[in-house]
Amino acid sequence: MPVLTLINKVKSTRYEIIYPEEGYDPWDAESYLAAITMRPASEENLNGGVRLNLDLRMAASYSWRDWYIGVTAQGHRFRSSNDNITLKQTDWTIKTFIGMRL
């Protein structure tokens, strides 16, 4: 099933890592790591434009006597781009099942 994505926004935040000043023993990993902090440095909102993405769904099942077995699969393909950043993501989920009628 083709999917037309009209709103394709990505919000990204860049963080700055602040290392502890003197007074901490770098060999005492627990206290040194606890003293490291982060703070937001900049924030950016990107618009990837209108894209044609793809959603797939498939299923198959088989039954005999009182038993049945099946599989379902679902996939998503998502694309986005802005300036020199390109995102291509493919995500699949596959589930199987087996059962008996009572």
C-alpha cells in the first residue's frame, strides 16, 4: 500500500558534554562518571518534504483437522531528506502462531 507522507518533520537537539574540572580522580570511575553532565547546545527543526512511502502487510494460514498454523508479516519503508541528510528506514515485523480448536 503506498502512503503519501505530507508532514515529514524531524526535531533534533544537539547536546554539549561537560567534563568535570580538577578535583576528581579519573581512576575512580564511579565518581568521575557521575560528575559528567550534558546540556542542550542547539535545536533544529527539519522538514523532509512530501514523500511516497510504502507499507506492506501479508498473511498466510493453513488448517487441518483441529489444528491451525499461520504467519503474518508487516513492513514499513520510510524515506526523508533535507540538505545533506538522508534517512532511509525499513522496518519488518514477522509473527507466527499455532493453535488447536476446542
